[in-house]
Amino acid sequence: YRWDGHALTSLATVSTASIGDVYRTAWSPNGRYLATGGTVSPHLRVYSWNGSTLTLVTSKTFGSYGMALAWSPDGRYLAVGGSNGSQDLTLYAWNGLSLVQKATANYGTAVRFLSWSPNGRYLSVAAIDAGTNDFSIYEWNGSSLTSLLSQDHGTLAYGVDWNKSGKYIAVAGDNTTQDIIIYQCNYANETQTQPLRNSIVFGDSTKGAA
């Protein structure tokens, strides 16, 4: 759709018969590409957008479905989550033409939502009924994903999002009276021995989040 401030105008469509149910869409930072995750193989697809037409560029099969998508802030990587056996979380490099698998992680349950820190160094994950892993943070160093932190969020976490400064993370899901929790991020090696309430400590303060 095009939005002019008052109304939506349909510009392009993709046949739902060919892609099945679509769980997630994500624009690349430069607005030239649209990634989609759905129920029909190939579950992950990337389209180019020229202002009037969507053209399929590449696609990948991803287990039973792809539920979570997140482009890195620089547009070089696409993180994909869903239900995919030992590769519930997969990170691809993007060169404008193809997706190249760079790293995977076995999350043990279906990944619902993904969000990058503003500097592209950390990737946060929200998942379904994963016990103490409903909400997790990974570090990405350009070649591998390293798990830094995992936390329970009641029954499940549906969404997670960093604010623009990288100092706070919002986590949403089913957690009785705390369905939405905002955490303050305190990076390791900072001069703070006890984290504040609703705060998390991870990573390296010399690298920060901005």
C-alpha cells in the first residue's frame, strides 16, 4: 500500500495460493527488499520492490514455517526464526541477490520474534513456552552467534524490541500481571555490582549498544 496521510492505495499483491499463510514481513533498511516468512515451502522469500512491483529474488526452505524476521541495521544480514529442528534461529548474509547461511542456533522451541540492537551487535529473541528461554540475547561477531542471556517470561514471549539508544528492551507476552516488561540494559564491565530491578547485564561495555 501507499499511504498519503489520509488513505491507503493498493500497489502490488502476491498470490496467497503460492505462498500460503504469511506470518511475518520485514523491509530491508534501504526499503528495496521485502522478506516474508510463511507456511508453504519455500517458507522464506525475499522480494525486490521498485515502487510498483514485487519481484521474487530468492527463497529458502525453513523447517515447517518461518515466523520471525529481522534485518540487521546495516541490511547485510537477515535473521530468521521459527520451527526448524536444530536450526530454529538462522542467520543469513544478504548480498542483494542471494541468502548465504552464516550461523544457526537450536532454540528448542518455536521462535516468535527477533530484534537487533541499534549497532547490530546483539540479537534478541522471543519464543513460545521455552521455560527459562522465553527471552534471550545473542551476540553476533560477524561469523558466529553466542548466547549471552536467557530469561523466563511467564508462559511465552510474543514480541521483543530495542529502543533506538540500545539502552532498553521491551518484552511482551503472557506473564500474568507483567505481560509487558521493559528492561534496562547494563553492559558487562560497567561499574555496577548489583543490577537494578528489571535490568539485565550482558555483553561488553567497551562495545556498547549505540
